[in-house]
Amino acid sequence: MSTGGCCEVPNRFRSALEQGEFVCTAELVLGRDHSAVEAEVFVKEASQQEHGIDAISLTDLPGGNPALPPEAFVACVLEHKLTPIAHLTGKDGNRLSLESRIHALARLGVENILALTGDAQKEGFAGQPKPVYDLDSVLILWLLRALRGGLEYNLGPKTARTTPFDFFAGAVVNPFKVREPDLMMQFYKLQLKVAAGAQYIITQLGYNLRKLYELKQYMAREGLGHIPVLANVYVPTAKIARLMQTGELAGCVVADELIQRLEREKKPQRLERAALMVAAVKDLGFAGAHIGGFGLTHKDFMTILEGAAAIGKNWRGRIDELVFPIPNEFYLLPQGGDGLSDGAGDYRISGVKPHASWAQRLSASVHGHLIREGSFGARLFAAKLKTRIMKTGGLPGKNSSWRHGLWYGLLEPATLYRKATLGCVSCGDCIQDHLNYAGCSMQGCYKELRNGPCGGSRVDGNCEARADLPCIWNLIYLGTLAMGDDPKKFAHVLIPPRDWCLDRTNALANRFAGLDNLCKRIDLGSPVEEGHPKETKPC
């Protein structure tokens, strides 16, 4: 790892994981101020400790609040000969901004990037900011994979390629979800993230060791046991735990019992529980511990690590201090005799087939007979529209002259139907067929995600940003089952980012003309070369 030639810092984080060592990372939350005095003090003290923290993890506007971005603080970490992990979220910048930030991190010599979709934005300067989410976590990983080998792009009449850079890309999963749809969609999206290029995983914070270990058991059974998983060990106060429970801090599951304990405890007891957790995850075969907590000093981190070393394998007699369940929560595996899940047990997916709505059944039927590739309707309209495109010299832009005439006009009622029954927002790049017509993720998802849910849904399955509405991806999971399809398809099919050339145009016409995402979807169950995909042609 180098910083533009100014200094050389070995990537301790990557080398330790690749050698099978247990790693400990510290998460620094960079606040809403350019000074970052407390973070600087932490880094300085960490640099003076020979055996302690293996990497410093730098957040990217956590909680949707304004903050110093990680690339602004990376130099401080590197100057102290420590290894940084830069978080990169898609909530505030489009794909151009994200690629530019990645190039900036490469320029600084940062290999370790943690790709996240990002929390819903909170109030900023002069009011509520505009959410972006042009790329979600899966697509950021896909971009990093392409840049790793060098991304080919058009440069006038010629093509060029970015300089390859050996990124070490990570992803996040939330294994603490309470309901079956939430949990299974998290697991499926995890598999998609690994297929898209994730080389290590850091979990969401949580306080149920059985749930946490069940993730590792699932990964082993699904052929992902080789992917390093770091357990998130977050030290909360009672106040922060209550914010987590109410959904103010997205995606966190906190039981009443834990809050009651925290209200009685002082800092030493909280650090002791964290040490117990670190000892447990090390003994259970996790690759490391990702430690964080508001106001923790470097001395607190070392107290946790020293406490974990002292506990060693003796954590099992205190498992009740690490399992704080939610009443009636869903577990994928049955409970074993040790209080954790039995990794050899059968999956406990309900198998109940929900009832499909009339709109879903009708839409799927019409799709099968008139829209699906090879159907009569698809052949007819494709021939007519492509002929008109050739005659008019049309291009796939929204003002193209081919978007007129009889055959294009015949498809306009389809847009009205989609708006009335499926919540269509006229993105022009529809994936309803992939979602089994269970709902529009562009309309029903605050973040307009196309490759599965974020990790922020609430305990009741409702949206992080719209607490009165269910997460659309939970409805898609149930709707997929209702149509007799397997939701596990979401674990391996990558949907490309939305093509904004098609905004506010007829999605069905775009499908028949071969302009939408259908031919760009990638089944990541098949081998994919580094450097893909090539940058798409401009409008």
C-alpha cells in the first residue's frame, strides 16, 4: 500500500486475513467537523501500540448525517503507519462521483474499501437533502471489480483503460433480522455481494450470538466458508441502545433485556461484555472483530482486547450474556444443545405459499404471453419498433424520433396500467419481470434499490426511512413465493444500474427495442472476467 509515493504502508489487514490470523479493527466515526481532534488522538495512540489494532475503519457519513469523508482522513492514518479501511456509500453521489472517489482513494494508496448502500439521509444544511443511491452496495462492488482490472471506456473515437489497482473490497450483512423475509433477503444479497466481488464481510452490529453464528453456518453450507467474516462488536450506552431500538439508528435490533442491563451498568461492565464477545467470535472461527462505540478511547479498545485474551475459551459458560433474543424471531436453523443454532439441521423456511394479488397474476400472465422473449407479442413489436428505429435513425435517448407512430403508441396504455397497479414511476428501465410483478422497487423503495434490500429495515419489517410502509423487498420475497418462483434467484442475478437515458420513456417499448436492462443482466453463477462490464455507450 502506497500513498502516491510519499510513504509505504503494508496492508496489515489484508495480509492477516489471507494468512488466517484473527484481526481486530477499530471503527472511527468521523464527525461533522474538519478538525477531527479525537480521531487524530486515537490514531496517534494506536500507532504507539505494537500489538493491538490491525486496521482503522473510517466511516462515510454514518446515520445519513454530514461528516468528514474517509478520504479526507486517510492520510493521517497512513502517516502513522496504520492500515485504513475506507467506507464507501452510494447515498450521496452518483456513479461518476463514486468512481472519482475510488480513484482518489487509489491515489492515496488505499486498497481496503468497504462498500455500503448507506443510511437514509437526515436533515442537513437548509433542510432535507436529496437521496441519490445511483449505485447500491452490490454495484459499488461490481465497479471496484471492474477497476481492479482496469475499466475500459470511450475517449472520443478511441478506447482507453484506467490503471489497474488491487482493491480489497468488503461488504456488510445484517444477520440479526427478526422476520423470515428480511433475514433470507439479507443472506441472498450477501451471496450476490460475494459473487460481485466482496472479498471479506463485516456484519451489522447486533446482540444475539446465535443469530451471528448462524450466518457463519449458512455461509459454510452455501459454499462461502472461505470468505473471511468479521463480527461487529459495538459497545452501546443505554441511550444509544434506545435510539437503535426505536429505529433512529437504522437496522439495529436491540432487546428490552439488554437495555435494562445497560441502564444498570457502568463502562467497565460494557467493556467486559465486548471482551466476552470478542473471545466468543474468535473461538467460533470468525476472521476477526470489528470494534466500535461512541466515545471509546484507544485505552478502552485495549481493555477489550486484553479482556478477550484473558477469557479465551471460557466464554461458553456465560453465553446468556451474549444472546438477547427478540420474542418470536425467526431462526433459519434449529437450536443445538449449546444454545447456538445447529449447523447440521434442516433450514426452517416456512414453505407457505402466499396468495398472489390479481394484478400480480394478470401482469405475469400478460408477460408470459406477450412480453417474454420469443413470445408472439415480443416478436411482433420488436420487429416493428426496430424497423422504425432504422428508418428514423433513432438513438436510445428519450427525445429520439422513433418514439412516435402507431406501434409505439399502442404501448402507451401499458404505462397507464403499470402506474395504476404496480406503482410505476416511468424509469423506462423496468425490472418488474425479475421481481415477479410483486411491486416496483423504484417506487416502493426509498433508496430505489434494484439488487435486493439494504440492511436498514425495522424489527417489524417496515422501511428505515418510511416507518409506516413495509420494506418493498419483503413484499417481493413473498410475491416471488406466491408465483411459485424461488427467491434465491436474487442471490446470483445482478441487475445493472438504471439507464438514465431511458428516463420517462415507455419501458415496454424499450424492452422490445432491446434498449433496457434485460440483455445487460448478469448471472453471477457463471464465471465473469475481471474488468467487466465495459462502460456502456452514451445516449
